[in-house]
Amino acid sequence: MPDHSLGSIPHVVLGLYLLLLLTFGLQGYRRRKNEHQDDYYLAGRSQGWLVTSLTIMATFFSSFALLGAPGMVYRDGVVFALFSLNVPVAGVAIYVLGTRIRRIGRENGYLTPADMISAHYGSPVALRLIVALIGLLYAVPYVVIQIQAGGILSEQLFPGRDTFETGASLLALITMLYIMVGGMRSVAWTDVVQGGLLVGGMLLAGTCAVAVLGGPGLFFKAVASLPPKSLSVPGTTDYWVPGMLFTASAFASLGSMIQPAQWMRFYAARSNDVLKRSALIFALVLTLCFFFGVMLVGLGGQVLYPLVDVNGLYHMNDAGKLIPNPAVGLTPNSFDQILVVVLKNHLPELLGSLGAVLAALILVAIMAAAMSTADSNLHALSALLTHDVYDQFLRPHASQRERTWVGRAIIALATLLALALVLASRHSESNPLSMIVVLGLLAIAFSTQLLPMTVDMLYLQWGTRQGAIAGVAVGLVVIFILSPFFPMVFGQSGQGLIALMKRSIDIGAWALFFNAATFVAVSAYTRGTESPNA
């Protein structure tokens, strides 16, 4: 396969893009009216429909969509294309849950999810800390994914020694700087640019994959000739059985819409009409991008870089794990590189210098997707730990200026922690979370545990404080037991049943089932017996 160099074009495009982000950070700082947390974290609750729709879109679709999803289609085949069903479900969640969250948040001046949840259930300590913990468990893995994406892009764009480490560090530090300087306004403005790049990049990447194979007719003819396992359920690795696919799709969308960064975007919208319009734009645009963008790249990648050799055997490493075509990579996590490899090797072949420029723009769009999700989650994590922990329990009488600076310090520390985790796991062959989609679904499993409380709080108003606490605690324990971390800590005892559970439905769905059952049972038992202030 050809391997065209893009020359100095990526350096120029990337340099201009990063300069633009820093400019937005400075503009956000200048436009801030004061050091009040509403202004720093929610942009004064005044965002219109364009900014709201693009910032929700950019936060939802990260390197999970532009690297992880094509990588999963490349690995498992057409079955993962059905994962795009999660996008319209997420749009409905914005409409149904987001509008009520925004209204109640504005009426009561809430800043974080914990404000609303702890107030509703009368739990200023336990639930506030639990919700902040869930935000941490969601945000750190998701930021790790985005920083990892920066390393993958750098490795492909700028071949050489230590380019992965350099790219990951650059993405982390630039993102950290513009959030710290500008707050929510700079995050929202950069998300507008990044959201536009994301949509354009996805559609252009899909067009490239089809064009490389000679147009739509020849593309689908080539896809039809792929190995049968690539064209059927449960896919090449037998992982995506129907229960797993549909629970992952449903709860990935719901969990992504009630995670802290999105929750705060609901608060920041100017009106419910703004959110309703944003929900419609989100569902239509991103579903289109998913089907006609990244999914085509994953399928085209299987044609261009087959997973099997001439004898029909899958490529395996020394540990017996499936790996991509050697032209893509030599480790299981290299599947995530397929979109980058297709663009870098084939767009210049198709369009010459223009193709090199377009390839560089799409690759910058991937970096934009990574940064737009990293900035949103770092910004939300700062709000959670500053407002829900520092303000409430450590320094309740701190000035607004002090709180803002503590929030900036948290952003810096969280960024450096995520970067350290990426660099430490870089050369780990045994890393069970090496693929972006796997780590992303684990992070979403944590945020999904807020769903029973959220639905009860917004619509039913039946559950109790004890039920809410017990349900979330049980859900978090189930996630840990079903995650790759449990056997690393406790060995392989009981792994037969655990493995069976993990093969049937998504671990977040299992945890949600036990969470909801506990929530209902404990609430029924404790109704009328609660004592306040727990």
C-alpha cells in the first residue's frame, strides 16, 4: 500500500488551529463579566441554539467517534454500524431530560448535577460526594481517551521518535491552557469551530473511503466480498451479540447525555426552545455523519487493509489476540488508527496537493473532536470538585476569585494525571483498556448510574434518599466487578459467571439493572422513615 507523506502541510494547519484555540481562550477571558462561578462555568446561562447545539455535539462526539468507532467497524465489521442508533436516542434524551434539567436549574440557580440531586433528596453530604465521584470516574477516562487520540494522530502525521508522547502532551497542555484562561465561553466558542470541523471531517472521510474504491457501486461490491463474519452478527470477534449491541447503544447515549459536562450545557442554554432546537439538529446531523462518514471508513478499511492473510487466517499476535493488517499496526489497539491510515495514504493519491491539504484538515478535525470533549470534561470536573467539595466542605467562605483559581488548579492537575496515565500505559501489552471504544463504554457506564435518580427526580418524585444512595453504590460495585480491573486485583476466581454476564449485555446495563432494583426496593422500605441531612 502506498504511504504518502503530507510534508509540512500538517504542521501549518495544526499550528494555525492551535493558535485559534488560544485566541478563543483570551477572548473568553476578556468577555467574562466577573469571577462569579455562573459566568466561569455556565457562560452566564445565555447560550443560543447554534452554540448550544454545536457544543453538545462536540462534547458527545469525540475521538470515540472519529477514531474508536471506525476502528471498531474495521475490527468487527458491519454489525457495529448499528451502534449509530445511539445518536437519535441521545437527541430524545436532550429533549425529554435536558429541558427539565435546564428549567429546574435556572429556577434554583444550580451549578452542577449534584446541586439538583442533593437538594431534591435532601442529602447535602452523601449524594453530593457520590455524584462528584461519578463525575470524576467519567471524566478522567474520557480525557485519557482524547489525549491518547492526540498521540495517535501525531504518530501518523509526524513519523519519528517520541511523536506519540509529544502529540499527547501538546493536546493536553493547549486544552488545559484555554480552559483555564477563558472558562465556559472559550470552551463553547472552540466547540463551535470544533463541531464544524467534526461534521465536515466525518463526511469528507466517508467520501474519501468510497472514492478510493472507485465510487459507490464498486465500494459496496468490494464490501460485499468481505469475509462472512465481517458482514454478520456478532461480528469478527463474536462480541456484538444483539443484547450487547442494543444495550451499549441505548445506555451509551443516555449515559453521555446525563454526564456532568452535558448536564451543565443544559443549564447554560438560554431557554427550553434553544434546547429543543438543539436536540433536533443534534439527532439529524450526527446520525447522518455516523452512517455516511465514519462507518464507511471502517468498512472501506477492511477492504483496503484486510484482517486476513492470503490463506484466510486472521492476524494474531503472540498472545493470540486479533490485530489489524500489519500496514495499520501490530497491536490490538492499532485498530483505532484505520481512519488516519486511510486518509494519509489515499487522499493525496486521489487529489495530489489538494488531497494532502484535505487529509491534514480532517486529521485536525479529529484532534478538534478530541479537544472538544477533553475541554468539556475538564471544565465540568473543575466545577464538580470546586463547587461540590471545596466550596461545601473545605472552604465554604472562600471568595469567588479564590474558587475560580482553585478550579483552574484542578483543571491543571486532572490534565496532568490523564496525561501521565496515557504515557504510563503507552507500552503496556497487557492493557485491557487499550482500545478507545472499550475505555469509552466503561466511562459511560459510570455516568449511566445517575439515570434512576434523574428520571425519578424529574418525573416520578417517588424515591427516597436512602434508595438513591444505595442504588448508586450497588451500581458502582457491579461496574467494578464486571470491569477488567476486578481480575487484576482479585485474580480469576468467579470469572466464569462474570464472563458470561459480560458477553450478554453491556456492563453499564447490568449495573443500571441492579442500581434501579436496589433504588426501588430501598425506597419502598424507607418511605416515610427518612432523617434529613445525610
